[in-house]
Amino acid sequence: MEHSVLPQKGDHCAWLLLLLALLAWQGWMTLTLFGGEQPWKRLVDDRPILSGRHPLHLYHGYLGARALREHGSLSCYDPTFHAGYPKTPVFDSGSRPAELMLALAGGRYCPAAYKIGVAVICTLVPLFLFAAGRGVGLKRAPACLACVFGLLVWWGQPCRETLESGDIDLLLAALLVLGQAGLLIRYHNDPGPLSWLGVSTTALLGWFAHPLLLTLMMPLFLVYYLSVGARHRLAWHLALLSGLLAAIAVNSFWLIDWIDYWWIRVPPPPGGPSLGGTGRSPVEWLTGAIAKNIWASSFWGGPIDKALACMLMAAAAIGVLLYNQSGQRATARLLGLSWAGFLALSVTGLLWEPLGRFGTPRLLAPALLFAALPAAHALALLATLSWRWRIGRWASFILATVLVVFLWRAPPPSFASWVRSLCGAVPLQLGLDANQQAIVEALRQHTTSEARILWEDRTIASLASHWTPLLTLLTERAYIGGLDADVRIEHTTNGLADAILMGRPIRDWDDDALSEYCIRYNIGWIVCWSPAAGERLRHWPGAKLLATLPAAVAGEPPGCLFAVQRQGYSFALTGSARWLSADTQRIILGDVVPPRSGPDNHGKKQVLLSLHYQTGMRIAPSRVLLDACPMERVGSVPGDAQPFVRLWIDEPVTRVTIIWDKR
């Protein structure tokens, strides 16, 4: 009778109190992300998260939420950066959680809604882990143990860096596919409407958050389905497949855009050297030189993070074997292939740079979250077996006592630091710092909306603040650059990044070419950060230094603000037009006048605009024609990857409205 005491207590309702305690602790840790003595007030104020690429996701989330509420699409045309570009799922896929959060907030720019959404995702982590654990058949005690492992992973360095860099879509999708896997196993073992609804809902939200992660999981789900499907009737199959297909169908309104606009991508640039390096000999691989580099890298986090990862992987491997030996082979395949597959992809991304460009090293976080389930199963079974014999109970008690005394009396520095990190998270950056506020004020003071600002992008660390996408909201100016240094679509190849202007070092541009470039893109001011760009502009007669700007990112050099000295600014390259307003819905021009001479189209003259053309553009009034004009190379100025907007009119027009309808 004594032998069954622990298994019975392992499923006692009292373990739900531990789950509530974990929820409370997770809620507190989430609040500390926002810092301050009253973090709940900072959570709901208007200061945006500026860590990593959160600002880019917030900006695109605002654009997408507004477009969704106004015309039922997440895609729109943004004229405020890079002379206009289509905001589509192809660029900045991480903005979709932000789009959902801001759509619920009314489709307006609301940093508080984004912060609350991030906080909700973080707070619900224990529930996702517990539901997944219960789905795979764990009792309440081991399910709570899986929660503990998952939360330690969540606040470990790899997962924390993923959160801070702005990859909230990956973390959310990892939780959803973990929950989906557990609910799918539950749907097999105990079919019912709740488990079916859970599988369908997690699939729907998972496809919305991160379709690539769901695509990676599809073969594993298919293997599980083929393993267990033969045991069920037709109704079981029809219900499951209809739910999964419905999840994809509901997401089709934006997945179609993802496919349609895939062509605007440009190949990712070669990154830095991988840990595997190039030209490694077989001897170096056999002697473990590469493995040592991997283990010594910051990929795993600190010493405690490494120890936790090793423990989870070893215990998960044992747990998968135990599932397999107990007749649950399909569960063993699904869980084992999931955590091992994500781990293999993440490590391969470190060794093979072409794969690493797609962010596969970030898959370490999903791998460890998946490993928490079989690891908890293995340790729970070990505890059950040790409890059956008195010597096992005494050995467990003595071992635990010695470990606690050792860590209490003489904790290693890394362990003490790790424990302190579990008492409160390092806060995210909220709101502009003093330097960034000074930059915004300088731009407001020295520039106007009649011309664009050329902003030099800089390659910075993924955890550094990529705050510049919010510039257009803060200054009400249009920019070439500033959106994202790593953006990979054709429309953004016309900017200045790390002293490279349109693919060529700025030092190689002569004075006439710089003047022609600034006329083509209606550049009135230039903000540069690199010494090479600043030196070239100081020697260009067409530029005048207006102000020295403080460093935008800690550790970076100060910048310079130059005014481009030319006669008049205009967004019309031929003819004339006044730029009245522009947003994602419409571009309004006033007093559009054709040139006296030039190309003729059935009696109409062309007015060429410094604005990228996009298929689907429409214009009012109807007597004005609109088409695309390819921008050929002029002198030493390269052509643009995208054509410009060209208007054909026969007489002056007081008001012209351009809208974009992707349909």
C-alpha cells in the first residue's frame, strides 16, 4: 500500500496550488521587465519598448492593425520610408503579434497595448506548459515540474535574449506548438470537443504567429498522425483535419500576401564567420575543436544555463526512451524528434553560416521548452522508483540536504548571480533616453516636411535598441533609411548603411552624383554616423553641417546633421506638385502642373514623382493617368530597383489623390 502513496499524491489537486504559485511568480517576473518602483504603471503608459526590434514590430503592428480594421488586410503601402514600400508579411514577420494587439486596441498607435500583449504572453507560459504536460499524460506533479523547467528556460539567457531582441513571435509560436503537440496527444488518447478545440485554436494562432515554425512541425505532426490514425474512426479523422485546415484557411487572407510578395525579397548578405569556420579539416572536426568552440560560445548562455540545458537534454533523452519502452512510441517520436530537431537546426545554424542567416540559432529556446516535457516524465519516474525503497528515500533526502547546504553556505558566483536573476528580470528599455530625445528635437528644429531625411543605418547588435522606425511618428518627417539596417526587400536598397550608398562606398561618389541622388529622392538633410560618411559630406560643397548629434546607441560615435544646399525641394522630378499629406491610406498632392515640354502621351505630359510605384495604385481624378517609370542609371548614379510613379496630365490639377488597393 505504501508503494502507491507517491503516485496517488502525484495527481492530487493540491498540486494546483503550486501551479498558481508559479503563475504568481511568472507574473511578478514579467512585471519586473518594465522596471521602476511601480512597474504596473510603466506597463500601461505611452513609453514604447525600445529594446531590440520591438520598435520595428510596434511600428509595423500599428500600420498592419490600421490596415486590417480599414480594409481587412495586414498589407499596406508606407510612403514615409525609402520613397515608399509595401508593408507585407514578407518583411518583418515578427510584427504579427503586435498587429493583433493593436487591432484589439482599435487600430491606433498604442505602445501600452503592445506592452500589455507582451506581458500576457509571458504570464501565460506556465499554463501552456501545464496544458502540454497534461496533454502528454503527465500527472499534476510532473506537469508542475515541467512548468518549473520551462520557466527556468524562459528566464535563462538564450530565451531572454530572444525576448529582448524582439522575437516575441517565435516564443509565442513555440508555446503554441508545444501546447498543440500535447493537445494532439490528448485528442488521440481521449477524443473530445475540448481537446479538438485546443488543437484547432493553437494551430490557428500558431500559423498566425510564425508559419515557418508550424511548417517545421508539420512533418512531425504527420508522423504522429500516421502512427495513431489507424486506431480511430472516420469521424475522428474528419474532425481533426477539418480543424487544422480551418486554421490555415482563416490565416489565408495574409498567407496569400506572403506568397504573392515573396519576390520583393533580396538575398541575405553574407554574415560573419560561423563557429564552424571555412576550410576546416576533418582532423579538426574529429579532435573536437569545433565542438569546443560551440560549447564555449555564448549560444548556451552562462554556466548555469549550460548546466540546465545539459540536464534537460539528458533527462529528455531518457524520458523519450521511457515513453518508447512503455508502449507510447508515437508520443516518443513526436516529443523526441521535436526537441532534437530544433536543437540540431540551432546548432547547425552556428556551424553553417548560410543557414544561420535565417535565425535558426534562436530555435534553441523551442528545443529546451519541448525537452521540459520528457525530462519531467523521466525525473518523475525516477522519484517514484526511489520512493519504493527505503534506501532510495534516505539517499534522496541526504543528497538533497547536502546540495542545499552546499549551495547555501558556499554558492558559486555564477549560481548566486543566477538566483538573483530569478528574483527580478533586467528591465527592458522603455521610452527614449536623453540622447535619443536630443536627436528627435534636433530633427524637429532643423528640418521640415517638404523634403526627406537621408538616415545612415548602422549594423548594431541584435539586443541594442533599433528605435529608428519610430522616427516618422516622433518627427512627422519622411526618411530614406532608418527603418531597419537588415531589411531585405528591393524597395530599401536605395539607402545609406555603414558608409555604403546604394551598394557603393560613399567616398566613391563624386559631387555631381551626390547632387543627382539627392534630387532623385528629394533629400533635404542627411544624418550620418560613420566617420567615412561624415568625412565625405564635409568635403562636399552641396552639404552644410547644421549640428552634431549625440550617439543614438550606447558605444556608438556621435553623428552629424547636414543640410543639402540646393534650390528648392520638391517630390516632383518633372513638372511640379505640392506634397500635402501621405499615410498608409492615401497620398494627396496639390497644384499638380505638367512641364511645358517632354515626353507626350496622347496630348498628356508626364509628372514624375519621387515615389516608388506599386502594382494596385489607383488615382483620382480619373482624367489623370498613372503608370510606372523605371529609374535608369543617370551618370554615376545607379538605377533604383523599383520604378517610380508617373502621372500623365494635360492641364494643371488642383488636387490628386493616390491610393493603393492590393486587390
